Amino acid sequence: MKVLVTLFWSAVIGEVVGYIITALAGVPDEPLSTLIVSLVFGLFVLLISEVGVVQPKK
């Protein structure tokens, strides 16, 4: 469930940020490219959260 929520919000926030950046730069918006980049970044964040977090020793 954590993966789906993270990917959903990375897609939504990525699309909003992509729209704002392309509007400010004056270039045409490409939603598919923005979606792919934001999902890859979301997967990267999930990978880092699983690998980079040290579990406490008992």
C-alpha cells in the first residue's frame, strides 16, 4: 500500500510541478514525460527508504 500511495502522490505532485515549470519557462507542456520522470523519482525515493534506513539491533 505504501508503494501505491507514494507513486500516486509523486505522480500528482510531479505533474503540478512540471506544469508550473513549463508555464514559467514558456515551453510546451509534455505530461507523459513529466509523469515518467516523477514516477521514476518516486521509485528512487522508495528504494532509498528501504535500503538506506538502518534497522535497530535488538
